[in-house]
Amino acid sequence: MSYTENLWLFFILLFGIIAVPGMDMLFVLANALTGGRDRGLAATGGIMLGGAVHTLNGAIGVGLLMHFVPVLFKPLLVAGAAYMAYIGISLMRSSITVGNDGPTGSRSAWKAFRQGLVTCLINPKAYLFILAVYPQFLKPAYGPIWVQATIIGLLTVATQAAIYGGLAITAGRSRALLVDNPGATAFAGRAAGLLLFAVSVFTAWEGLRAA
């Protein structure tokens, strides 16, 4: 298999992982619906940075992570699920309203960015993707590992930007429809929080059952 074919295969797998609804996607959707496009894009930016960190981890520590994954998997899974459950519960308990000036100040956008970064970094599925996929695509036969890792990292970030950023923009536009309907706004935020909570519980249950 040539390097180009190898890269295309990686992209197909990557696109499938990112496009399937999960913690990261629901987090972006929740921020875009409740805080508008800017906060949704801020959450996307945090997740993109997390994706870059995952790529770095995959390039320099695949072997080490594979060695320790039986020990680290359960604590990582519980921490990730607990954090997402906390965000979901916070959304469900909050009384969200959207005005014409919106709640999309720099502080809330910065908070969304930080939470997006943490969400991505503690997402167990991201680590499983690294452990299962990276060793198959980072090969000395294709040249320096750092060059391959850089290309894969850029591809990962670009794919996240296209999918999650597009979702944030689309959901952010629909926010205008909620300005004059506070009840619908509160329902959207709480529904997104419930989805985040449900996904976190399912992820923890699935992982613990398989462990």
C-alpha cells in the first residue's frame, strides 16, 4: 500500500469517527444552541486543540499507552463520563434565556473553549482510536514519524473544523428563532444537557462492561 492510499484509508476512518454523534458533537451542539455561533465555534476550537494533543500523544507514546491501557482505562473512562455528566446536569439545571445581545461574551466563549479542550482530552473513545488506529498508519517505511504525525494531526484538526464548525454555524443560526421564545430556549438547553448526560452514562456502562 502506498502512503497516499494509507492516508486516504486513515481519513475514511477518521471521518467516520468524528461524524458519528458522540460527546464532542453533543457538546458543540449544546453550546451553539444555548450560546450562539461564537460559543459553538469556541467549543469547536477547544476540541480541535484536544485533537492536536491526541495526535502528539499518538506519535510519541503509542507503545507506552498500549502497555498501560489496562490500568488506565477504567479511571479514564470514569473521569470522562463524570465530567460530561457534570456539564449535562449543569445545562439541565440552568435557566437559559437568549436575548438580542445574547450570552456570548468573551468569558462564556473562553469557558466553552476550555471545556471543549477538556472534553476532548478525557474522551475515552479518542484514546481507544489512538491505540487501535495510529500504530497501523504511523510506519517508518513511509518516512519520518514526526512528518507523518504532523500530516495526520492537520487532517484531524481540519476534519473536526469542517464537521463540528459546520454544526456550530448551522445550530447558531437557528438560535435566532429562539430569541422570542424563552420556553423553547430553556427546553433546547436542557434537552442538550440530557443528551450529554445520557451519552456519558452509556459510555461508562459500555466501557465498564467490556473491561
